[in-house]
Amino acid sequence: MDSKEKPEMARRHQTPLRTSVEDIDAARRAPSTPQTQSSAYNLAFADAEFLTSEDTRGIRFQLEYQKVEYLLRERGINSTVVLFGGARIPEPGKPAWAAKNETQKQNLEAASRYYIEARRFAQYASLTSKAVDYSDYVIVTGGGPGVMEAGNRGAADVGAPSIGLNIVLPHEQAPNRYVTPELSFNFHYFATRKIHFLLRARVVAIFPGGFGTLDEFFETLTLIQTHRMDPIPVLLFGAEFWKKVINLEALAEAGTIAPTDPDLFTVVETAEEGWNVVRQFYNLPEVALAE
């Protein structure tokens, strides 16, 4: 897409050549003949059938990567604070919309405390980000409800921008209303989305969640364990929840991970405790939240 259509896609260089937007428009106005009505005649980059075909999957991967990279770079965002966690965790006082039985309802309502902690954690990060003109420590979430909403909301509370990396799903796919609209992205490929979660990450904060949260947690650990990613603070919120769900000590005992691998993350309970870990790791100044 060119500068004449979206101002944020402004050209870096002036050129006397026609733009792709101009040629798309000209092609649409071509006289109707059997030749111009054939899909073969469509400009390749304006041909939806071609761009969504099996043969152009690699191009779609590249486009999903490049679009987000371009806009984040144009915005001057160098680093992020990533929040992972359950879409089903409700805001305190709100119904547990995802509960399928009374036990789930009670547990999800009890887990709403993590909504509060995620929101406060995002406020700490965003106030730190404000001091550097929102170039570093920018909040990024999956853009959906639950813990993701809490993260974007915490940034909005202090007037900070935040990123949402949404993905098209049968459920829960709509962006929450706290994501900065210009930083609200949508993905088809989980793989490309994961790259953008960790490409700029200085912190990864993981709250209780389901399969997706576990996937994101273990992907982060794997990258750090294998030295594909520099060590960063990885915070696991909620000791009681995670002790029931995973047992990394059993893996260490079995010899399938190193005895020190459980040290790749830190278990915390509150936003204050979590942000203190980050602050000490990076030697950041203290910030105070308005009560």
C-alpha cells in the first residue's frame, strides 16, 4: 500500500515513477474485454486469489512479518514488555463468561485477581516507557480479552500506547478496546505472531492461562535455554496455579532438562514484586503508581 492511500506508509524517497495504487486504479478502469476480465490480467499484488493461494504462502509469511515491523519501526518502538495470559480470566466483578460449569465459574472468578495484577504491572512498565518517550518498555499483548485486555488497559490508564497482536480465531478474536488503534495488528499465522512477541521483548510476564499461554511460556524458555535468545526477566505470576499445572523439578530430576533450567524464570505474586525484578535486572529508576 502506498503513501496516497495511508499517510503512515509515507514514501521515504520521491520518485517520478507511477505508484502501485495508481496502477491498481488504472487497471480497474480498463475496458471490459475477455482479456481484462481474466484473473491472469490482475496485477499480481492486487490479485486476492493469487495472494491467498498455496503457492504464495511464503509471501504471506513475509508480509505479516514486514507490515508489523515497518509500523513499529516507524513509531520508534525499540523494546517491549510482553504480557501472556488467559483470555478467559474476567475483570473483577464481571461474569466468568467462559465458564462451562460451577467449578470453572468459581475458579475463573477467583483468578480475576490476576487481571488486577496484570493491569498494575502494565502501568509500571508504561510509566517507565513514558520516561523514554515510549521507545522502550512498550506493552504488547495478544490483543484479546482477559489478561491481554488488562495489559492494554494498564497502559491506557497512564496515557501510554500499547500493542495488540491479535489473530483470527473462531472465538475471542476481536481486539480489546484498550489497544492503541494504530498498533492493533491482526495475524493469520501463529508463527509470525510469535516472532513479533519476542523480537523486541525485554520482559516476558506470564499469568495463568491455557494452552496458548503454556505454548508461549515454553517457547520463551526454549529460546533462552538454547541461547537463541538473550536472558531476560521471565516472570511467572501465581505460584499456586503453576505448581498444579507444571512440574519442572520433575523434568530436572528425570534429567531431561538441566538442574538450573527452572532458574530461567522467576515466580512472583504481585505487580510490585514482578516489576522490582525487572527494575533490578535493568537498573531502572523507581516509579510510583497513583492510588
